[in-house]
Amino acid sequence: MTGWIKFWATTACAVTLSLTLAACGGGGGGGPGGGVTTPAPPSPPPSNPPPAPPPANTPSTTSDEFLRNYAVGAIKADKAWAQGATGKGVVIGVIDTGIDFAQPDLQGNISSDSTDVIAGRQSSALASRHGTRVAGVAAAAFNGMGTIGVAYQSTILSVRAETDGSCATECSFNDVNTARGIDYAVAHGARVINLSLGGPDPSSAAFIAAMQRAVGAGVVFAISAGNDSAANPSNPAMLAVDPRFQGSVIAVGATTQAGTLASFSNKAGAAAQDYITAPGVNIVSDCDASGCWSMSGTSFSAPQVAGALALLLQAFPNLTGAQAADILLRTADDLGDPGTDAVYGRGGLNLQRAFQPVGTTSVPTAAGAAIALPEGKGGGTMGAAFGGAVRVGAGLTTIGYDDYRRLFVVDLGAVFHGAARQSLRPGPASSVVSSSTIQTAGGARLSLTVSRPAFADAAPAALTSLTQAQPQPEMLASFRQGALLLDAWRGQPGAAPGFEAAPTDAFTLMAGADHAVRAGYALGPWTLSAEEGGGPRRAFLDPTIAPTDQGGSRYVRATAGFARGPWRAAASFGTLTEDDGPLGSLLSARAGFQMPARTQFATLSGDWDAADGVTLSAEASMGRSQADGRVLQLAAGALSSSWRVGARADCALLNLGCTGLSLDLSQPVRVERGAFTARLADVPAGYFDPVTFSDRRVDAAPTARELDLGLNAWRDLDAWGVVQLRGVVLFNENHDAANAPNLGLFATWRASF
């Protein structure tokens, strides 16, 4: 049988350009009324429509055209426009009541192939402006007046198909004419077809056949769900669940300005997997010098989806219509119950998400194998020594492809975290130290010292580096036999081993060692020693790093120490090896960004008892690093530095109530000179241009310098241990000028038994 369907508009009201409501027409078919006169008969479409005047720039969210219609903002169309999407070159077939070819907001966007399927009716007056208003929602031009359509440079192919004379009561469409309209739209280049119509009757064989031909030609449909407050969409929107059309038909429901389903809109129901919503209440269109019209109905939700499809097809010319539809469904905002539901289906149209990569983003490499770019900042954490050097600028700009092989510009620097700001908490706020010593008759001495938190809930984390969630007992075993010394330590990752008379330096601390051993020999005022330490990767610092995606860090160093009278000095030379990235970086191996690194370093340190109760100290370190990764490399010869100066005094000299006081100023490890290099794919001039690669070089040195100032005071309580109060302020933390000063003040208690 031949089915009869109507269009889905509930109300149409005339509004002035300032959106003040004028008289409103009734709730009928959206025809003229409420103070708007019937338009003069339209002129036939010109054979060569004039081109649209080019906009001065991308439509602004503060422009009058944008602000007149909240819908374009609600679906975040401006985010797609900002990426250059306009719909230009994409034909949207609007099978409806025809359009007013003189409508100012559609000038330049009307196809000369627009037609009427009923022969001889083209020159007659429009019986309804419904088709004009639907077309305006999809494609109203950016021209300084009226409002803006979603795909404001797309082309409207108007196919007038309503049953002649039906609009005197309520415009209706029979399946035969609608099928003819579909065939005509496909034959004249439509890639998207909008059907803002429907009804309860099943679709006829002729209509089904026309839909099949269209889908076979790659056309995708946006079809109004209907305005009966029903549990399921009407026909033909219900064809979205038909296996013959599934993936090429989107049923479109209507939401209010608040984002809830409009009371009149049919729900997703059985079509939930292929149902999406868009604003459908008080949608503004059909503007001229005297004002605009505000309409409600799923009729005006569907063309927003049709326009969104046109934007995707223009911006990503490799997409098929079915792929564009799938992207809109996958990226919709989840509304109502979590996941796909029977009310909102897949959710609300969101063009910002639709214009972001969907699924896995694959970045091509010069070696041939692509890298699966992790979502967000899943590339790992760059060490603080680099500041924000890798994450700023465009030196690591390349391309990537998502699940639909859409081409995107990718900034590899953006996938890395910057180093976390420090908590400036002490180690365990209270600790108990137990020690025992065994002395042999031959003069050998063996001692064991164990330090553990005094309370089970003691706060973790060392001052200079974050550590794992639970404090670990610290154990130090020492053996002395004449000039020979042997030490072994195990403790909190990142803490200094605390070997007797052994200097610390920033590069060994960077290894995050949880164990270390040392062997040495004393020759008069000289002590020669060799030390090795290491630990697992501290993946707990970065939640994007899987526990199975861990390497390790280790160091070896040789030290020559000298002590005579008021002077103590040491010189160390060593190598720091890091499996995951240079200078404290924690880069994801699973994502392909791991960068095994090797740093050779040297440290000079010294202490001078300048006066009774006063000691001055200084330390300076230099490192030379190289790192090789699959994507990034740190060029050989990258230089880094660290230094510290301090003073310590007995409080009695200052008539203070403490035992001792110290002041220190330091600079953590900072890259002074060096560059990251990479061979990356270039951004092509044309979407389908061949991929070329070029060598990139990014400065690894930060632009700011961190300086840390610390003041420490302690009081010896004899048998009750030592209480310490420390204040710290970090300037330009992590060598980043954007970081405000970080202040910390805390107290600790340490006792021995």
C-alpha cells in the first residue's frame, strides 16, 4: 500500500531579531500565521546561484548570528567550525515542502538542481515554509544577518514532495512521491538526506526500494523521530533498526534548552542503538529583515544532525556516510541512564567530541610501524629537569589516524605529563631507630641500624621527592676492619642511603634507589670508595603507567674523599642508567615512548668549619646525557647541572633555644644545553597527499630555573631523641615560571633505642 506521512513540527512563532516573541501561530503544521503574511510566489531557482559572500573569519560565539540560535552552541558546532569545517561542497537533500529561493539566509547555499517531484508545480506559491525552515537549520549562511546553520557553507538540494493541496490542513507526503524525491536527490549528488517527516504507517515497497538504492550509493539519512511522545520513533525513522539500512539511518529526537527530552519527542525505544538527540525546542530559522521564526519539533532536530554529517564528510573526505553516522553516535553525550538507553538512545549530539580522534590514534613512524597514541597524557611523565621544554612549541607536531582513518594533526608534546609538584611533606613524621653493634677481638666491627615509622599511619614521602604510598623500614648494615669498610642499605625509594662520610648528589638520588652497597678503603686522610644502587621504576607516581610497564634505574660511582682539620672534600664520578627515560622521566614503554638513557656525571662537594660551631658547605654536579627511543631521542652531549650552598651553626652562638640551625639554597638538576630529536611525519598540505617525514629538533632546556630555599632548626632532647622543624620554599618549581612559590613547614621527631 501507499503510506501517508506528515512533517514533524509542533509550533512556529514569529520573533524579532532580538528574539522578543511576537504573536505566535497555532500548533498546526508550521504554516504562516501570527502576523506573518503569505509570501509572494517564489522565483524558480537560478541556473547558477550566486556564490555566498565569504565570511571575514570563522563565526564567533559572540556574534549576533550565533547567539540568536542556542542550538548551534548546544551541539558545539563552533568547535567543528574552528577546525575549518563548514560543509562546503557537501550536498544535503531536503525532501520537504520546498524552499523559498529568495530567503536571505539561504542565498548562495541553494542547488540549482532543486526541484518539485510534482510536474508543473514549481512556479506555484509555497504551501508551507516548513522546508525553508528545515533547510535554514542545516545550512543558513554566515552572512551578517539572521542566524547560522550547522553546515553554513553546505549546499541545499530542495526536493518538494508534499501531496498537492494537503497543507491546507496538515502537510502530508505519500510514499511514492517521497521515494521519487530520494531517487532524485541521490541522482543529483546528495550525500546526506534529511527527512523531517513521518507517520504511523509502515513504509511501502517503493519507499523501501528507494532507500536501498540510496544506501547502496553511500547516502546517509537523518530522520525525525516524531512528535507523538511515543515509546518508539515513527516511520520511516524506525528503519534505523532494519538490517538493510542499519548504520546509514539516524533517528533524531528533540531535547529542550536544558538538555532533557522534549515532552513531545518520541523516545529511542527499539531504535536506541541508532537514535540521537539534538535541540528541538524554540529553534530559530527563516530570518529576514523583519525578524525570524522560532519553531519546535523533531523536524528541526534532524537537520542539525544532517548538518553535522555534512561537516564530517567535508572535513574528513575519506569517510563514508555510514562512518560519519557512526562517529556521531559514538561521540554523543551520554544522557539519561548510563550507556545506551530507551529514552535518549546514544545521547546528545556533540560536535566537539565528533571532531576529536575516536578510538586509538595511530601515529606513523619513519620505520614503518605505527605507534598507538595513548589517550590523554598517557605518554608518561617528563623529568623536572626539562621543565616544559618538550610540551611547548610546535616542534613535535605530526599526524595521526583514528579508528576511521581520519587524519588529525597531533602534538606529541601534549601526551606527556609535566613533573608533579612536590607535596613538601616530611618522611615519616615520627620514627624510631634501633641499632646494635658487634665488636670482635680482632678489631672488626659489625653494626646494624633499623629505622621505622613510630606510628602505623605516619605520613609518607621525602622532602625532595615523592615516594611510594607506604613507608618502608630502612636498614643499614656496616662492616669495618681496619682501613676496609663495607656497607649495605635498603630503604625508601628515592632516599639517600646514609652511608657514613659519603657525599650525596642529585644524580644518584634521581635513580630512586631502594638498595645500595658500598666498598671503601681508608688511606690516611683519603677514603676511596665504589658504590652501586638501584631500584624499580616508580610507576605509582604516574597512574597512566601500568604496573607491568616498568623498567628500572641504577647508578655506579667512584668517590675520593679527603678530610683534614676543618676541611672535608669529595669528588665523585659515576654513571646513571635509566630504562624509562632521561633524568627522572617515566615514559610509557607500551605506548612506544620509552627512552632508555645513560648519564655520566661528576660531583664536587666540600665542607669547611669556618669557626667554632659554624660550618659552610657547597656541592656542584654536572651530567652529560644521551637517550635513544623509538620516537624521541635525546641527542648526545645534553648537559645538566645541580648545585647547593649552605651554612650550619650552633644555636648557642645566636642565643636561640635550639641546638642547631642551617640555611641552604639549591638548584635541582636542570638541563642547561641539549635537544630532543625525532623523525616525524609532516602535516600534508592536502588531505590525501603522500606522507613525508622530516627531522625535528626541540630544545631540551627549560626557560626558567628552580631555586629552593630551606631553613632547618633542631633540638636535641637527649634520651628522647631529636625534634626538627623545617621550612622550605621552592621558586619556579620544576623549572617552570608558571608555578607559584611552593611553601612547606613541618616538624619531625627521631629517637634511638
